[in-house]
Amino acid sequence: MSTTTKQLSRDEILRYSRHLIMPEVGIEGQIKLKNGSVLLVGAGGLGSPLGLYLAAAGVGRLTLVDFDVVDFTNLQRQVIHGTENVGKPKVESAKERIASINPNVQVDTVRDPISSLNVIKLVRDHDVVIDGTDNFPTRYLVNDASVFEKKPNIYGSIFRFDGQATTFVPFKGPCYRCLYPEPPPPGMVPSCAEGGVLGVLPGTIGLIQATEAIKLIIGQGEPLIGRLLLYNALKMQFRQVTIKRDPNCPVCGDKPTITELIDYQAFCGMTRGEEADAGHSEYDLEPDQLKEILEKDKKTVLLDVREAHEAEIVKIEGSQLIPLSELHLRANELDTADTIVTYCHHGQRSLQAIKTLEHFGFKKLKHLRGGIDAWAVDIDPEMARY
């Protein structure tokens, strides 16, 4: 907590009156919140309810870290942003919204990716860290820095209808590496952009994270230490899994082998700048290159490996649909093809499809880098995007 204790003003007593009459919070707890600080990594789906509710609750200082800008596709779930904020940096949009909710909250912004260069200082300067990110390199980075600095790290993740959350308190329970010692292979776990997410889901998980942060700051209740909370929105079902600290964990174990920050991109099997898309590969075709090929070579098979419901939204004319999940069973349908160009939404699944086709002996293979979204931007601006 801050060494300079800030008391409550008359206006704040009125604002937080419903907290103050709760014996678990009271004046003492609200002052703890006012003097508390939270590092919020990510101002997107999870960061939206986190920023809104932590500010409303009276947490004195929030630091928002996000390098992205608001996009139309964010608005279905990232409720801290509005239509008028499209194109604006997310941290600035969120800061404005928070100020309208509670002008007493100090909001600091970092419009840079969190990295080995800035994470230690950021973590050190806050009481609680909340991970609202959606990529593995950042999750491991935030985890390790939190362990090194002995700061609580509140984790959450979302995908389609499922979410999970837990609280990592260094040396009082497990850390993220105890739960997930190794990241999955690149592309194995689809992002929200590839697989989708129910718009209200981050609200549920983000509020669980916010609740954990408030409990930690005021010193009340039982945090989710050693417990992974799993939520299935379709079944409206919560269940809990016990997780234990691994004595052999390379970061928080009895004999740690990782004692400083590492190259997290390499650890997760990714090259620099490869987090958001499929990166560069020998199979790449840019949209204009594909357009030229399709105009000249009518024998080239353009293979859509998205799911059928995605093809109903929009597709490239003349393409053949075989979802990636079915490709290993239906590869024989392509036996007469000479050259095959795969495409998906953003370019991840199309690269996986090439690996599957190579396994079945296909040779002349390419994929549309950036997927149908890049095609819409570069070739057909009238095409619907999602």
C-alpha cells in the first residue's frame, strides 16, 4: 500500500456509503481501497469490467497497459469503449470512461506492449496485478514478474462460452507455471478472433477478478488461492478444481531454475511480432498475389478451412469449404487438385491445414496470409468483415 495514507472526503463518504455500512469494508476498508493500486494488463474484454468496477469501488490508482486501438469488433464485449472511440487508443478511451465514473481515481496509462523492459517496474509499483491478456507470452511474463516481486497476480481467460479465473499469491499457493508448465504449440489454442467469444462472458470473469482484487486489498474473505474456478455459460455452471504449488516449478519451486525474465516469445514457440497473426512463412501469399493467381490459373483450388457458420457470413467466391476440423477425414476430396491455396479468418488455421495436407502427400501448397480479413481490406473493401 501507499506510504502516504489518504483519508475519505465528505463527498467520498457519500459516494461509497453502501460500502461503509458493510462491517467487512467500513471506513477502514474503503481507505485501504483508496490507498490501493492495481496494475491492469489489457484494456479489452476482461479489462473493461475490471476498469469500470474497480474505479467505481474506489481503488485509488489504476494503471492501464495496452498498445491496441478500439475496433468495431471490440464493441460486442469491451463495454468500457463506445462507438465514438473507434480508432482511439484503448487506454485513452478507458481513461476517459473511468473519469466519468469516478474522478477520484488516478488513472495512469502505458500505451506500449508489456515487456521484459517495463514489467518489473510496473509490477513493483502496484499492490495487485490483474492479467486481462489473451496471449501466452504475456501471461508467462506477468506471472514470472509477479513471483519475482512477490505480488498477487489475478488470472482470467475466456473463450466462446467458457471462462476461468484464479488468484496466484507467490509462495502461498501455485503460480501460473504450476498450472500450465508449458505453453501449447503456436496456433493450437485459437484466439477470440478465430474462435469467438460470447459478449457477456468477459463481464462474468472480469467481475470475478475484480472481486478478488478488492478482497485482497481490504484483507477480507477467501481468495481463489489454489483453486481454479471454471465457468460454462451454456450450462450456467460453475465448478472448482484444486491446484497445488509444484515444488519443481522453475519459477516458484523449491529450487527455481528461472530467476530472471527470459525470452517469452521463444519460450512460447513464436517469433517477434507473431502474436496476433500467423507471421511470415514459405507458404505465404499476399492478397494481391492470390488475386493474380486466381485470375490466371483456373485450376488452383482455393480451400476455405473455416467452420460452416463462418462461411455463411462471408466467403471468397469460388472457394471450396472443408473445415480444418474435418480436413483429415475429407482430404481425399482434393486428390485431383494440382495447387491448393488455403485460407481462414486471419491466417492461423490455414497454416495448420497446410501441415495436414502435407501429411497426406500434397505438394503444391500456399495459404492466404492474413486470411479473408486481409482479402477484404486489400482486395474487396465492400466485403463484410467480422
